[in-house]
Amino acid sequence: MARRPRESVDLREVEASSAPLLNGRGADFSIALQALVTSMNSTAVREAILAQSDFPLPGDMPAFLLVNQLIYRTTARPTDMADAIGTGRSNVSKIVRRLEVAGLVGRMPDPDDGRQSRIGLTPAGREVAQRIVAVSSGVYEIIFDDWIDRDFEQLEALVVRLVADLDDRLDHTIEKTSGVRLPRPKRLADELKEVPEPPHASAV
């Protein structure tokens, strides 16, 4: 016997502020980061970059996302791409095949496992990747147009430090899933150690 649906809950008295469940230290950071990631990963933004970069497979978002991943990796196992682009392993093979037919990716034996192969961008694929990077970089040029160099460099250093610290605490899960070797910025304490001590004044 089918269950009767519950009556609709009246939400007119519910707090309508932004992210009311988040509070305390780091709340604003979490809200801002979620808004940025959600916006940049939205279908609208991805479709715009796909179109503006003149992607050779029009409308093929899975293929576009796979090429975009290879921008940050030298080569990758097709099976590792499944989680990265949000699809099943069986579907990755079909995506890779479409890219191979288009001449954008090629294969090589996996030096760590002879039973598997790795894929990478061909020269034609690199040209497409460069167009994608140019479109994406143009967005950052607009965002940081009125930022002074010092502020941008400080932001970049802090973001790199944040991701590296998270990766260290998560047993390098970020590096494993992204396929990217993250730089490890120098700590202030380490930088201070490298500063030579001033020469001692000679006794009179």
C-alpha cells in the first residue's frame, strides 16, 4: 500500500539569510569558496569556455572535461579520469575513443603497470588545450586587473599553502585524485632560518 505523502511544510518562517547553517570561524571563507567553486564548475561557465575555445567536438562536455584534466597532467590512466570528470569507468573508454578519433589524445603503455595504458594530449590536443587555457586565463585577467602585484602574490601563496596543508592532512588524497604534484611553499620559519645573521661587531 502506497504511503500518503506528507503535507507540505510552510517555510515562510524559516530564516532566509545566506548559508544560515554555517557560523563560527571560517564560515565566510567556506561560503565564499563554495560560491566560487560552484560558479566556475557550473554548466553555463563550462559551456561558454567550450564554445569560446572552439572545441573540436561541439557540445561534447565529457570530452571537454577530460581534455581539461589533461592540461594539468602529463599523462593519465583512463580509469583515473572517471572520478575526475564525474562519470563511470565504462563511459571513459567511449570518451577516450572519441578524442582519439578526433586526434586529440594518444596512448602509451603505463610504465608502472604493463596491463594498463596511459593517455596524453597529441600536438593537436595541445593546441586545443592552449585555447582553453587562454579563455580561462582571460577570466582571471579581468578579475585581478586592479590588484597590485603584492596582493595577488600573497593570495596565490596562501591558496597554495592551504591546498598543500590540506593534502598533507588527508594523506595526499588531493594529489592522488587530481594527478597534480602540489608545490610545497616555504614556511616563514624556514625562510627566517635562511637569512644570514648579521656580522658581529668587532671588539674595540
